[in-house]
Amino acid sequence: MSGVEYLSPGSVAEAVRALQVDGARVMAGGTDLLVQMRIGRTKPKLVVDLKRIPGIAGIREEDGAFIIGAAASGAALGEHEALRKAWPGIVEAANLIGSTQIQGRASLGGNLCNASPAADSVPALIAAGATCVIVGPNGEREVPVEAIQVGPGKTTLANGEVLLAFRLPKRAAHTGDAYLRLIPRTEMDIAVVGAGVCVTLDASGKCIAARVSVGAVAPTALLVEAAGAALVGSSLDDAALTNLEAAVAAAARPISDKRGTAEYRTKVAAVLARRAALIARDRAQKDGAKA
């Protein structure tokens, strides 16, 4: 790692300028970047550490919506009571990333921008309808989380752009979300499959909105619109859940490797999405009971 320059900008403008340098790489938590540098997978000329930018590691609530800084750690998410109550699926997903020690460093923005198809937080964020606030040389833009990754290790972020924050919408009444994953071990492993679901119910218990996302079954996490549509208008009965499973299986396009065959991953994705949908429904019902 010799010859690498390091910069810790104190403003967004300074970070944007630095990231226009050829060979510059962002560091938020560093749990991916530093490992990649050590094994020689990436060799940046300049490491731009974002953590000194005001607010980039914070979490705040605005009129029921949440703004989560891109450098906010999994530990910070887990300790935020209001966020845990509003979006438990997102917090659960973020808290599955690594060990307790990693949780203190690994960031939500890094988990997305590292662009691993198996990133745990990404399906949960997609299911919740989260958006990304991005700033670059041409100003600010806001895009859905599902528009960031384009393949393993690749994103739509342009030269000089910085992911500043995630916006979580104000949660509608009678809404619940959940994230589940399958791993070979009991902890600290990469997802073989992950599934995030968010549902909103009406007063009678019928689903009026749903988003379903699966990870590790394609080059990027997928928003499976047909799976969400399968739940709308139902009480998440067996017929609707069977249709959800079919939609997820049809959308999945996994590879076969030592962690599982494509057929196995496809089946597991459908099963996990079904189970996550039921957890999300139960949470939505409890939310309605409190209203």
C-alpha cells in the first residue's frame, strides 16, 4: 500500500474536488476498501476519507422521514430507537454486516457503493423505497437506491460524485418491513440469498402497497415489481404468497458456485421473500393496532 495519499476533507465541496483526481477512492468506514488494498485488488492513488464532513455520519428525523448519513455505521443505526421502531428491517439488515467490531466502522453508504450483489442492507433499503442524495461537480441529484449498482463492484456514480445520505420516506400507517438472509454459518458470513419486503395495509388488513427486493441472485440486488404487485389487494393469503414466490423465482438469475447452485438460490429466494412478507405483514398489523 506504499505511495497512497490520504485526504480527510472537511466539506462536501472539498471532497468533490478531490474525487475528480484520477485514481481517487472514497473511504467511509474502510472495512471493504482497506481489505481490498491489502490484498492488492485495488490500488488507489488517493484515499478520500469522508468522516469529517459535517452530518455525513449522523441520523436525523425530519417530519417523519429519516436522513441517514452515508458514513453512518451499523452500530449507530442499531442504537437509534426511532429508526429501529420505524424501519426495523433496515436496521436488522445493517446489523447483519460483520462482527460487533465491524459494526462500529462499516457504513451504510459503503455497503451500497462497494456494489456486492450480496450486500445485506441493499435489498432492505430498496424494499423501503429509500433514495440516495448524491453531490458532484454538476450539483445535487437524488435517485432510488436500486439505480446505484450496475454490476459487481460497479455503480452509476460519476467521477467526482459523493453519496452523502439516504432518505427514508415517512412511513405510512399500517406499514411493516423485514429482511431475511440465508448463510452457511450462524453469523459473520456473506449472504447466499437475501430478501427484503415492505408492505402497507389498509384498515381491513388488505395490502395496498408492497415492495420486494432480493439480493445475491443477480449481478445487483433486484426490485421485483411483479412480486410486490402479487401482494397488493390481498391479505397476504396463500395464493398471493405463492404468486410472490413465482415472481421472485422468475426474476432471479443467480450463478452456481461453491456456496450454492443457481437452482438452489432461486428456490431459497422465493422462500425467504415469502417469510419476510409474513413478518412485514405482522409488523404492519401491530402498527395498525397501535394507531
